[in-house]
Amino acid sequence: MDLIQESVDALGVDKKYAERLEHPERVIEFTFPLRKDDGDVIFLKGFRSQYNSALGPCKGGIRFHENVDRDEVVLLSKLMTFKNSLAGLPYGGGKGGVQFNPKQFSKTEIERVSKSYVRNLFKFIGPDVDIPAPDVNTNAEVMAWMVDEYNSLAGRKEFASFTGKPVDFNGLKGRGEATGRGAYFIMMSVFKRHNISKKAGIAIQGFGNVGMNLARILHENGYKVVAVSDSKGGIYNSDGLDIPALIEFKRSRKPVQEFEKGDKVSNERLLELDCDTLVPAALDNQIRRDNADKIKAKYVFEAANNPITPEADQILAENGVEVLPDILVNCGGVSASYLEWVQNREGNVYDYDAVVDKLKVVMDRAFSRVLSEKTDKISYREAAYRASIRRLAAALQHQF
């Protein structure tokens, strides 16, 4: 029995809600031409899944990656549905992407891809329908291109149509670090609840936007980050890494493995380090059946989406590893997106400190929802899904 059905049964809600939550409302697939800088024309596949809108407009990122496909965006939009519900946001779940590797294309070609994506989806997105945001290999600049195209097609300014925009283009101060900072707030709540010391070692797989910001914030607050990695491998120092120096090193476009103040480790080895806390902040399916028994960390915080397979999750539970799920840990990004959406719709401008304060309120509220369902017999993941589905079921009852 899957987690949704288990949660529905445990909560005693109508089983038809489980059926509704097992299927997306709409999945859009399309193919479009891209004229490259050399004049050659290729065709790319685009996707957008709008999983459930019971709580409000769909909300979720757009990723540019060669592995993007229908199954991936449907699964991730499903996760977004539960994440937005758990965070208490007035959103449903969405996710989309284009199947290509942007590292093999020029900036002007990526801009054409971005605008073509919007042209193909224009009738299905908007501030009251579906509000995209950045995800893997997309950023504030990509969102600016998309907003510009959306505004041209709409014939008016609709900055609330996308979030994660540049600050000087009606974006939100602090949005770039929000997923990492939100994860930090959840970690602090768990550390306090379980009396985890600042001396405990923390390993972070992934040193992109989320992992880098989380490592920086942890370091600034006196916590010991012993390992980080990027796509080429990682670096380990049992005494703690010099995170500010490592960030400067990474910004010089060098792989973290070349940083001299530590020992080289592979991404696979990083997951298996003897540390107290592990944070998968890279891609999905990193902890699987074949390596779950090798995880030595006592706590795992899913800063990435879906980094642990269901089989691995069961193994970790049997081994006494506490897993804090992605729908809780990484909901800071979409929570900040909500603030940006409100800012754009109401004409407000939040300063950085206000964003941090409001983000903490949302994250603390989400963790409190999880604790309200948590018992010694169920995991944090089960508790998070029960809290999320409880809110979704209350909304779904008005649709049947």
C-alpha cells in the first residue's frame, strides 16, 4: 500500500480522495523547433504537469535537463501538491521542463528555448492558473525571459505570472537563498527537538544554489559542515570545511574536489561518510536499495526532491535513521515564491529581513503540522503526508 492510501486510511477520509490524488488533472506535452546560432534547426520536447488545483493555482518549477520526461514532471508535480499543502500555501502542485542539456547551448539559444516554452504554454499558465518558478538548470534570468514573453503575449504587465525573477525585475529579496534557508530552519527545529550539538558533522551532497546557501548559513551560525560535493565529486574535512573560502573557490568555476583544504571523496562516498547529519541536495534517487545500508548518518534531510527511493526509505527506517522528507525540508523555495507572488499582486515590496522572518513563520508552521501527526510509531515522512492530506481532503470535499 502506498503512502497516500496509508495516510487516507489512517485519517479515515473518503477513499475517493486517494483516487483523485493518484492522478494529475492535466499533463501537457509538446515539441517545438529551436533555431541554433549556426542556423541549424533541432526539435525539443517540453512538458508541464498540473497535478492538483484543489487548494489554488498550480505552483512548481521548470527544469532544463536531458532527463526531463513525462513521468518525471508528473511525479514532481505530485510532490509539489503535497508540499504546498503542508506549507499552508494557497497553491496546487505543478512542474515542467524541457528535455535538453543547457550546458551544450549558448545563452541566446537558451533564451529562445525559454520563450518558446512560454509560447507553447501561454493558454495554460498565469497568476491565477499556474505560476512557474526556477528549478534545475533554470534561474532568475530564465524567469525574466519567460515573464517578458508572457507579458508580450498577454499585452499587459503580469509579473505575478512567474516567481524567482531578478530582484530588479519585480523579484523578491532573499528568494535565491530561500530553499536553503528554509532547510536550515527545519534542521534547527529538529536539532533542538533531538538535542543535536553544533559539533555534530554535517555532509551536504550538492553545492548548487540550495546546498551552497545551506552550507553558508550553517557555517555562519556555528555548525560544522564536514563535506560537500558538486557534480564532479566532493571534499571532506572531519574538522569542518572553510565554507566561505570554498564558496569563493566554487564561484571561480572550479570543481570543489580541487579545493586543497580537505580530502577528495566521490558523490557516492559522501553519502556513506560517518557523520551525524546527511543532506542530499542534488538530484533524485541518490539513496537506493543498493547503498541504503551504507548510510551512517543518524538524520537525513531531503533538501533535494525525491532523493531517496521507497525501498531505501524502508531500509533507513529499519536501521533507525530519521528521515526528514522533501515536502517539508525544501518547501522554503515555494514559500518565498508565494511572498513574491503576493508582492507582485498587491504592489508590496518586502525587505530582506521581512522575507527571512516570514519564511521562518511558514517553516515553523509546517514543522508544527508534522509534529501534530507524529507518534513513535510513524516516521516524519508519514506524519508529513498525513498533515498534508488532511488539508487537501478538506479542500477536495468541495469538488465532489
